[in-house]
Amino acid sequence: MKSDFSENFLVKDAVDISKLVTEYKGELTKEDGKSLLEQEKVKLRELQEKLYADGSKSLLIVLQAMDAAGKDSLIKHVFSGVNPQGCDVTSFKTPSEKEYAHDFLWRHYLALPAKGKIGIFNRSHYESVLVCKVHPEYNLNEKVWKSTDEFDDKFWDNRYESIRNFEKHLAENGTTIIKIFLNISKKEQKKRLLDRIEENDKNWKFSVGDLPERALWNNYMTVYEKAINETSKDHAPWFVIPGDDKWFARVAAVQIIIDALEDMNLKFPKLSENDLKALENARQQLESE
């Protein structure tokens, strides 16, 4: 039974989202998948500790998806075992007035993980070429442009280029980047939105605003496809994971993250001769008390 899925969903060529699967149909059962996730979480915790101790590199995980695709629950289940001191999660909402007063990447720079840390972007700088492309009027809040007529192909090409340059700069300065799109079907989204309405403990998750966005499903698929194809690079790859089965999406995601950390060739700091002598002196001093 194949249990390593990390390479299956790497974007290597131009993607057509309409042809990508949203369901897992392999041999791994849900029960075995949950067991596998627990095993992988042990590896993740050990690698995160090594990343923190090494202190020379960082990992940025970008999570994007349609509403109700399971980003929050994926973060909860995959990272529940890591040391919270070495992992930061940033959920990007509608920009504030202060954030709109800067360029569209500014607030994302502020949230980048320091060396030795894992940073998770729950939504990200990609919203500027996703929701802002479906609703171009949002860009007017940046106060640079006067009319949506100015948001032509050149404008969007410049946005993609800015994102590519941003990620290349990060990669060249010690940050490993992996970008994950949870590919949920419209049918499964409907089911999850109904669950939020019908189950009392999920009511708080439902937003009436989700429905107008759901009506623009095809528009969103178009802009996601374009963004992925424009920005998936070796130094900042996209992974498109089937999102209809939450348990499987978590397994695939944790394996992708583990691979990225293993590829960093992390090492625990090696003590100098003087440091080793100091440790020995400290040991002798403690034992003699």
C-alpha cells in the first residue's frame, strides 16, 4: 500500500484545475490515514526542533483554498504536536487602513518566520491576485488607482512578477517556501456550509458572505489556476492536494512539509572544544554538590 503522497501533488507543468481530482480514491483507509498522520507528526516535531536548534533557515507554508476547504482544521491537526515557540500562524483578513497605506506585500513581510521558525500563512499575499482579481474594485483601497479600468493585463502581470520576486528573494535568503492549495469540490463545499448551519457548534463558522462568493466559483477557479501557473517555481512550488477528504489532505500536507524540512539538511549545533570542556566542568561541579 502506497503511503508516501508528497510528490503526487507537486505542480510540475501547467495545470488545468478542472481536470484535477478533489477526492482521494487510493487504497489507504481513513483509519490507517489517521494512524499514519500521528506517526508523521512525530517526525515533524523532531524536524521542527532541529530547525529551531540549527537557526540558519526558516520554512514558510502558504495555505490557500476556497471557503470551508479545511485550512484551519489542517493547521490544528498537523501542527498540534510542534513546539509553539517555533511556529507562528498568521491568518490574513481584509487589510486594515494602515495596511492599505503600504504596498500589498508589506503586511506579509512583517509576518515572515524568523530563522529557526516555521511560519504558516492562512491565506496570504496571493489574495491580491485571487479575491482582488475577482473583485478588482478592492484594489482601489490602495489609493494608487482611480478606476477599475486601470486593472488590465499589464497590472496583473506586474502583480505576478512582484510575487515571484518576493518569493525568490526569500528563497535566496534562507527561507524554504511551500504553497498548498486545498482543492475542494463545489459539491463538498455545499455539504460543509450546510453542516455549519445545521450543527449548533459550527454555527459560528458560517458567514452569510460565503454565499455570494460561492456564486463566483468559476471565477475563482480561473484566477487560482492562473496564479498557480504563473508562480509555481522550483524555489517556491505549488502543491494541489485533493481537499474533499480532510483526513487525507492532512496526511499529504504533513508529508510535503516533512520533505521540505528534510531537504534543508538541518543539523544540531556542534559544540567547540572549549564549549565541551565547559560542559564537563559544569557536570563535575553539579556532581560534587
